[in-house]
Amino acid sequence: MVAAVKRGLLSCSAMAADLKGFLSNCFVHGESGGVRSDGHWVPEAIDLRLGGRDLSIVQKPEALITGPSKYNGHFVGTTTVYVRDVRTEERDEVRELLERLSYLLSFAGCSQVACYGWEHPEDPPIRGEYWATVARARFSRPTLTIRRGEVVRGYLEGVWPEYVLVEEERDLRRSIDLFVIAETHSLPMELKLATMFILLENLKSTHARVQGYAFNGGRWEKPDGARPGFRDLLEEMLAEVGMRSPHLDAVVKLRNEIIHSGVSEMPFEEQDEIYGQCQDIAREYLLRSWDYHGDFQLYHGRGMSAKRI
């Protein structure tokens, strides 16, 4: 299959043909095929099945050979996704699949992966669309070990059914955007923290909405009339997915300080520690909420420490 992809062959028939989607800023490694880099082969392709469809994620050689950190802050086309046997009337469905895939890869790599175009043969000539896209590459502390293709495949196939089920209800695209923006943009620490606090607010609010709480007078209200605050809802949200609540005192104190005044007198090192804690809370919560099972990389320890769910 990989050899056919490398030769640019499309499995055309009278009824269906492969649709190619183009992604940016994705630095995963594959499981098969490969390009030579520093005297050894780097696998370039991942074959997997998502939403009842077979597809291949194939990396461009420059995404594998060039150090990805050199692309930080830029937009770079890195990836072609081959979706097998797509009929013309299925294009919208497949484009939606590519959008979901880009969000899940964004979260995995902490890089703004974006689908910026597609091509699909019809008659011929090839029909397709390309869009002006603003997205920034980043390779620093990914959520998963994206340089191992089997980890990427296991993650995507494992979380896909639950992610699709809850994506709209949990406002997951907005959540992933906030999560990635905090890492891909050159922001002062207060703005990085504010972005993470907004993410936590968004997550606890979607949790409250799903639970059937009413939003009255600027507060969430339970059916029994109780009006839990930020910390209470955050702890309840984490408990729902089986997470033990970390010590949130410092998080809540700094959140209140920055949200209400915009700045903090706390030393940078302490702010950075709390930012890392917020990152790890968001990583684990989102993975658990998508029914992920496996290791993920903690932001603390410069991304060198892992935790198993």
C-alpha cells in the first residue's frame, strides 16, 4: 500500500477513488516505508481505519529529515492523507473526517495541524479546493510520543469513536484550539496562563451544561439550587473521568489574580510551575474524556516524563 502511495497511484474505479487531504505542521513519524536521515531510515506512513474508512497518513521527507523545531512559528505543509475509495457524494463526509483528524493530531503534537486543501479525481480532471490557512508549527513538548507511529495509530483509532460522539456536545474544537494556542504562540506568561484558565473554564462549563445545570446570574446552578464555584466544578469535572483532584489552591489563586487584574506579582518560576500543572490537568482530562488508554507525556519534566491512563 505504501509503495503505491509513493508512486502517486490512486485506486480509481467507476464508483470511487482515493481523496487526498493536505495537512500542515504535523511532525509524526510513521510505521512503514521511510526516508534516509543521518544514515538510518525514518518510517513515513501510518495505515489506519477511522470511522469505517481506510486511510494512510504519509509524511513529506522534509517533515522527517529536517529538525521540526526549525519550523517553530511557521506554516509548513507536512502531510498527505489518502482516504480510500471515496465517492463524489461522500466528499463532505470525508472533509469532515480530515478536520477531526487535524484537531486530534493538533492535540497529540501541541502544534496547529490544519487541513488546508484536498484533491479528488472526477472524470478527470482532478477536483479539489485549497484554503488560505493561518496555523503555527510547534515541536517542543507534545502530548504523546508522536515520533512513534504505533502510538499515533493507537491513539487515533482508540479515541475516534468517543471523540466523534462528544465533539460538538463538549465543544472540543474550541478546547483544542485554546490548548494549542497556549503553546504555539509567543505569549507572555500571564497570557499563556490566561489561555489555560480560559480552557479550564470552557471545560468545566461544558461539563456543567452536559450535567443539566442552568446558567443563571453569571453562575452555574444545580437542580437543587446549589451554585458551585470554579474550584467545585473543576473538581467535579475531574472526578467524572476518574481523576484525583490535584492541589488546586495555587491554580485558583493565580487564576483569580490574572483574570481580575491581568498581571501577577508571583515569581516567574512559580507561574511556570502552575502553567505546567494546568497543562497536565488538561492533557489527562481530555484524553480520559475520549476513553484513551495508554501513556501520555507530562508537561512537567520538559516532556520527558510519562503517565499511564
